[in-house]
Amino acid sequence: MTDKPEDQTRPANKAVTKPGEKPLSPRAAAARAVRAVTMDKRSLDAALAEILPLVTPKDRGLAQELSYGTLRHHGHLFAIARALLWKPLEYQDRIVFCLLLVGLYQLEYTRIPDHAVMHPTVEAVHDLGRPRSGPLTNAVLRNWRRKREEVLRAIAADAGPDFRFAFPPWMLKRLRGDWPKHWENIVRYSNERPPLCMRVNRRQWTRDDCLSHFRKQNFDANPTAAEDGIVLGRRTVSKVREAIATGQMAVQDTSAQLAAALLAPKDGEEVLDACAAPGGKTGHILEMAPKAKVTAADLNLFRLFKVKQVLALRKSKAALFAADAAELGYWWPGKFDAVLLDSPCSGLGVLNRHPDIKHLRRESDIAEYAKLQQALLRSLWRLVAPGGRLVYVTCSILPEENNLQIKRFLRLVHDASIEDPGDDYGIDTGHGRQRLPGVHGGDGFFYALLRKTGGDGDGGGDGDNPGGTGGGA
């Protein structure tokens, strides 16, 4: 699966600038992050991990907000910037062009007063080593304030989906075809800031106690469809950091929380979290069944270290293995009562949390993900004990990665049945349930609960080891 919010690299509390060196301004930091994603094709998490330590701690939140917001609305902002420029600056001075996008995002989508946008954004050219671009930056932003309606009318005459919906054309075509009744809600939600959704650690307090705690302080706090989930207002951020640091809560969307709930681990069971990093679902499994014998595997050793950190924070333990889940079923010596396959996927259900996916994913990637997902299913099915269960989960909303994947798998194996998890898990596709972003109150996730029937066969279907295609990406 694509990186989750819990997988974001946390910068150190202190800036790492050299002695006497000026910290990077939040607007310059955001421009660098936007360039890294849109032009250098790096993930936003990786870019911010390098950039944020150069920003003072008090400005990091603003730098993140400007980075995420500009990338969410990039197609819209790109068209505006091109209309305001008399030559294609993005090819001549890319970092200044990205700074213009950051400035336009502030003017168009935030509540920051215009005067508090203009001067700091223009001054950011110095941090970027482009002092001569100050007048150009100032002129473009001022022209947008003066000519906004005129520019929008001119662009709208031949606007494509990039401008109108801030979505790549191929993604929009897929959504319209797959979800004709819901695509507009999906697009709108994907371009919004995600809610602050938390998972309450049931080993430390109940959800009711947690809700009461925040409501007594006049903070917005409401339960979600997940048994341990609550949604909090943005004013609670400082309180949330304290709760995360003590292991009382974790950042995790409602749809993600429903994965472990569907697995329903029990004390004493042998449980495998096959693509475990960054560890949010592993932690949830151990909160639900602290005496379960949990094995967490992931292909990436560095990401597996993050699982260890997550579990240590919650005083939980699991056996950790760096392993390719697509090969695991062909050499692992034992069987598991329950297997969670949180599969690598396109991530089109979590675009508001990971707007860089719009810029990094290609339509041709979908077939590669589908090939990997089938290899993972066939490998891990061998590890499910008779009567045991496997939960297949993705944060995608594309049928090729979801219900069609399960339909194909059930044709290949003869000892599997599928069970319906119920309406909380979204739309019944006939081969699993689909929650849609903007429709079901959370991110877009797919779920299939498979039960192993019959004797102790290998469940491997009609092929041999398909080879090391990876896992836990």
C-alpha cells in the first residue's frame, strides 16, 4: 500500500541549519517540496524529510500545509500561473514557478490575509537564491488579486480536467467510468484537507472516556464508524501530540482502522501482518488482542524499523521479519490463524492525504500493481491454516485492484470462501466491500474477508512460485 499518514518521516524538534545560517522560510520550503514532487518526481514524504529540518519548528506546520495544499490544487494553480506569465517560466526557472504556485495557493485557498501573503512570498526568493525574481513574483501575485475574474474567464474557455478538477485526465476518466454516481464527491473530497481522525488505544482508555476528555475542554470530538475511532477539530492539535507521545492515541483514518477490526484478532491466535510498515495496523491488532502471537513482515528493512518504533511507543511486541511477502508462502514453516494483507496499491483512495500521488502515479502502473497483488494473495494464502482467514485490503478505489482481483483469485483456488463484512464496509461489489472517499466518511478502502475451507492443502492454485515481486511497498 502507499505510505500512510503514520509513515510520514518526523523531523527533529530542532532545526539542523549550520551555525550562523538563516533557517529556511516556510514558503521557500514549500516551493522546494512542490518542485521535488512535480518536477523531480520524488515522494512528498521523502522531500519533506529533507526540507523540514531546515525550517524553524514553529514554521514547520505552515510549510507542510502550503506543500500539501499546493499539490492538491496544482492543476488549477498551474493554469492560473501560466495565464499570468508572459513566458513559460516553469521551464526556465522551475523553483520560482513553484514559489508562484505556493503564493497563489495562499491567495486562493487559505484565510491568510493578502498582505501577510505578499511580502513573505516575495521575500522567499532570497532563500531560494533567486533575488532578481522578487519583482516578477510581486507582479504576478498582485495581478492575480486585481484580475482574478478576468483570468478565470479566459482560462475557462478551454479548461481541461487539470484546471477544472485539479485531477490528471486519466484518473478522472477512470473515476467517471468506475463510479458514475459518486465521482464528483470523490474528486471534491480528494481535494480537501483530510479530517483529523484518531484511533484510541483501548488498552489505555475507552473511546467514551476519550470523547468526554476532549469535550470537557470544549473541543470538537465525534465518534466514527470504527469502534476505536474519533474525529477531532483542528484546534486540538497540541493535545493530540501529547496523546500520541504517550501512546494513548494514533493518527489513523476510519477506513484504515476497519481493516484490523475485520481481521478480528483473538488472544492466543497466530497472526501475520504481511505488509506491515509503517505499523499502524500492527499496533491496532495488538491493542485488540494483546496476547495474540503477532508476526509483522515487510520487504523494506528501514520501514520495518518504523514498525518497531510504533510498537515500542505502545509497549507492544511482535516478531519482526524483513521478507518479500510474495515469496513468504513458499518457505515459511508454519501456518497462521489470521493474515492481514494490506496490499501495495495505486493509493487513489487517499489522495487528500497524499496529493503527490496525482503527480507520481501513471495509468500504466495499475497493471503492475494488479500483478503484484495477485502474487501476494497466492503466496500468503498458503500460510492460512484450515478454518483461518485472510483479510485483503487496499487504499484504492479501482476495481482492477479490488473486487476484480478477488474474483480472479477465487477462480484460481478451490479452498476459499468469501464472507460479507456488512454495510459499515461500504458498497457490496459482489467480491468484497468498497468504501469511497467523500461518500462513506473516510478514505477510500477496499476489503475482502476470505475463509480457508477444506483440508490442509497448500491453497496455491494453479501455479508455482511466481517469483519475488515484492511486498510492503
